[in-house]
Amino acid sequence: MSKKVSVWADNKFWQRSAAWVTGFAAMLLIWLTFDSMGQISMGTATELNNGVTKRVPSPTVINHKVTYEMSEKRGHEVPVIGGKELFFGRDDYSEEEAGALLRLGKLGIQAKNCMNCHTLLGNGAYYAPDLTKAWLDPMWESYIARTEKSTKEEAIAEFLQNPSMYPSHERMMPNLGITAEEAKGIVAFLKHMSSIDTNGFPRNFGRMQGAIHGK
């Protein structure tokens, strides 16, 4: 009488199990890839105007007010896109115009190697402040008076062009020769980046900024 072999010692069992696990993992990876691509794809102006929330809104979000508010459901702050708000005197940038500004800003940040000191969306260095939600930093309100500008975006652009004139930190930003047009693009890029739903990253940004600036 032959001795019954335990299933745990059966090579065929482990081969079939490995095949099933590999196949399941491959299908899961494919699904996650398509889901991730959908999550990070940029929305359209039509979706934004119709109130459709995307993790990465349309470039035309620069036409809107962006705030960062605590979500009790999710347990962290989330970007909230409000009504129209002037941005460098306009609130009617088309998708093409806004997209061109964002591309200019992205190229400017790459050309000036901002990530050598700053962090953007979790990438870069930690010598200078994280820029992921920099547009939302209440510090910029004080720069309106310091730069003698009338709006936050103009104040940020002025600072970018002449950082040594408006020191705010012991680690002073060097003068990178940023032009007025480049500065406008960078500010647009920063505003758009602040509207991206990053699952609360950087963590506790709103509360930390409020504590730092006495809010």
C-alpha cells in the first residue's frame, strides 16, 4: 500500500499555486496601473466648470480660488476649489493659455534647478521650504505690503525676481535671474500644484503654517 503524500509536499500543488498567484499579481498590477493613470491624468476645463473633482485639475484652476481645508471623512486637509478669482488681472484664461503658463513655469523650475533646494510633490531637497502647497502659505499675504504689490501672485512674482530684496529666511534664496514672464509661469505652476489632491501631503501643512504664522 502506497503512502499518501501530503499536499504540502506535492510539487504540482506548489507549481499550480505559484502560477495562480503570479497570474493574479499580474492582473492586479495591470489594474492598478490603469487606475493610477486615470487618477493622475489632468482634468479638463469643462470638468472643472461642471464641478467634477479630479486629483489633478485642469490648468484653468488658476482662474479659481484654491483653499486647503480639513476633511473629517479623510482625516487630513484637501484642496477645495472655489469660485472665480483674478490671477494677474484675469479670471478667463483658456485651457490653452493656462496650459502654456504651466509649461513655462515647469520649464522655469527645471531650468533654475529649484529642486536642488526645494521639494515638489515629494521629490527634491530639504534645504529650503517644500513648494507642493507653497501658493497656500499665508506668509505671502505679508509680502503684498513688502513688495508694494496689490495681489499675492504679483508679490510672489516680485519676490522670485528679486529674492535678496525681500529676505524671509536665514537660508536666503539666491537671485536666479528669473524674468517677469518666467515668474508669472512659475506662480501659475505653484497655484496649480496647490490644487492637486496629494492625500494630505505634506502632512499637517495647513496647521503647521497656521502655527508658524500665528493663525
